[in-house]
Amino acid sequence: MLRSKSNTKTFEWSTEALESFRKIKDTIGHHITLSIFDPDLPTIVTCDASDYGIGGVLSQVVNGEEKIVTCASRTLTECERKYSVGKKEALACVWSCLRWNTYLWGRNFTLRTDHKGLTTLLSPKGAGRQSMRIARWNAKLLYFHYNIVYTSGCSNKIADYLSRSPLPEITDEDVDDEVILSVFDDDSTLSVKLSELQDFTKNDPLLQEVIHYTSFTWPIKDTKLSTQLRKFFKLKDELWVCKNILMRGSRVVAPSALTPKLCQIAHACHQGIIRTKQRLRELYWWSGMDSQIEMLISTCIVCQNSDKTANTSVAPMTPVPTPAKPWEKLAIDIVGPDDRQPHASRFAITMIDYYTKWPEIAITGVVTSSAVITFLKSVFSREGYPAEIITGHGVQFVSHEFESFLKSRNIKHSLSAIYHPQSNGLVERLNRSLKDVLQTARREGDTDINKTVQEFLTVYRSTLLHGR
């Protein structure tokens, strides 16, 4: 025991107290809690979420034992606390991977979560339809090479503790974007009880067979499966079972006997085909869903009276007339910006003659009206003035400076159709060929873009084309 003499203010230590104190010092001085990251060791990211926070653990397997490298947590924003459980768990996975991007990028690692639905929803093999927010998060994970696995909640103690004791740090999440997306998210549920789903699933022989394969293992090939089971075999990486209900990602696989009721509920307000499909797709999936909804609406008397099944037809585009002589009609466009190039070479101004298919290209750092006019003056000094120029609706093409330049030289200015780049398809095809050449040159290590463009023009101009 520790005893004190109040008059001298000194302490006397017993032998047991001294021995315990030495053990504490030795433990603090020699025990290493965190491990140094080793790029050659197997890496694991474990994530979890609570109602008000998310947490993650970055660890590695050292000599068969899992060692922690670093931990992190943060408090959820007011908007994020309204997410469903699955979205909170998915946010924890995405946030952890992006936070430790320096350690994970370019390496294969294991992503662990205690939410079983995410093993298919965030899996690189998953091809199912996701909500807009989950799809956006999944796109961020495409930069990583990982295998997502399920771990039970009792084995996920550290990440669970971090999510329940989060740090009140300010995140760099795009909150405004999250709020906008939440307006479009429809988390409403259709009025079908869980017990009803379980009963209909239990009485569906096909789903019971799929649940059996999903719970145990699927055959290597689908040659011995029936035609109906082959449709599920293609989706086997997205299927899982929860409370005796078959799930595809975050959606319920509806039993066939229940699909007419679901369609009727989704079409209760007599919405159109698109919105009815969207309402069902958020929560349910079954084979032939689209055709069943279309059949329902096409036979609905109310929808027929209000002309809900009317199909709009897009007016055909008028082809651009071929000019009668060379250098009569030109098309001009902008390519870029390419942020991988130096600032002075981020853009390309492209031009092509409609009659001879003769191309002209200029590399520039800016694409103002003055830069385009300088390019045109250089070309016109060698080839002469055309009768007409077709451009897009870029600000550099519709400015007063550009219009005055063409008007002073009696050149007709025509604009391509808005949102229809195919109306100026000749120069768009030139742009595509130019992008392919620049991408190939970059892969081969050629960084001189001017040299690459010069070689491209030499080959392009010497190739015999129809119409030259």
C-alpha cells in the first residue's frame, strides 16, 4: 500500500506497489499499440456506423496477427443522420477508403462491414440498380481494388466503438450536393407487410430454390439449371438472404404471386410508365417487371382516357447539304480542356472542310474569341475565305467580337442544333480521331503534343477519303 506522512510530505512505497508501478512503466514503454504501415502486407479496412457517427479501422496482418495501423471516426451531419441504416454503413465504407487513399490506392485490400447487404451493393461484381446516392458512392470506389466481405457485429468491436464515440470533426463532404440529392431520394415503402413477403416467398418454389443455392453454393456452370434459374445465376453475386426473404442488393426479390399487388400499389395514382417503374425499382425487383408494368398501364381505362400511353416521336434531323466546291463550307469546334497537358496546351481548335475533309488543328492554352480569330486568320491567309462556317453555341462563337469578324469578311455563320452534336458530326468525328491519337501517344510516353498533332495531320491528310 502507498502511505503518506503529512508532516514531511514524503511517500513510502510498499514492495507490491513498487513492483506494480514498474510493470505499468514497462507496459507503456514497450508495448506498441499501432503498427507501421507496410505496403507488402495484407491490408484490411473495417467500417461501421451508428445513428450519429461512423468509424473505421485500417489494419494489416503481421505474422498471422491483425495489427492496427490507424483509426478514424466522425460525427454525421444533420442530413446524414436521416439516412437509412444501409446508407450509413455504405457512407462509412466510402469515407474510410477515401480518407486512407494514400495507403489503399493501387493496392488490393479487404473491405469489411457488418451490413451484409453491402457485400453485393458495393461489390465490384454487382451490376444491380442502386439508388442515386449509392451509385455515386460506388463510382468513387471504382478507383480502388478491393474485396468486400461480411463480418459479424460481435467481431467488429473497435469500429463499432469508434462509430458510437465519434470525433466532432468538420468534414469536407459536399453537404449542398447531399441536400439536393435527398430531395430526389424516395425512401417511402409500399404497403406490403414483412410477414406477407415472408409467406409469399415461402410458397414460391422458384424463390425457395434460389434461396437454397444462395445460402449454400451455386454450381460452377448454369448448364444443369432450368431456364428460370439461369436468370438468377447471372445475378448470383448480388443475391443474399435476409429474414427468409431473397434480396438483390438493397431491393427485395418479389414473389410472382405478389407482383400484381405491387404493380397496383405503385400505380395507385395513375402515374405514367416511367414514374411507376421508378417507384417499384427503388424497393423491388423481379424478372419481367418492366413488361408487366407496361401491360398494366396499357390496359388501365383511366390511363387510356387521359392518354398516358402516348409515345412522343423525335423529329428526324435534316442532313447538312454537301457544298459544290472545296473550301465553301467549314466546321469548327473546341477540344478540351485536358488537365494532364501543360497550361499552354490544354485545348485544341479543330476545323474541317465539308467538301475535301481537309483538317486544320491548333493547340492553345485558351479558347477565347481572340484565340479562335487568330487561328482563323492563319488558316485564311493560306486557303482564303469560305462562304460559310458552322460552329457550336460556345461563348467564343456567339460573342460580338467573333460575329463582327465573320460579318466583315462576308462569311455566313451557322450554329449546330443545341444538345445535338451529331448535327456537326463531321468535325466531331475529327475530334474523336484526335483524342484517340493523343491518348495513344500518352500511353507510349510521348509528351510533345504539338509533334503528335503534326504527325496526325500528315497521316490524316494523306489518307484517301470519299469526296476528295
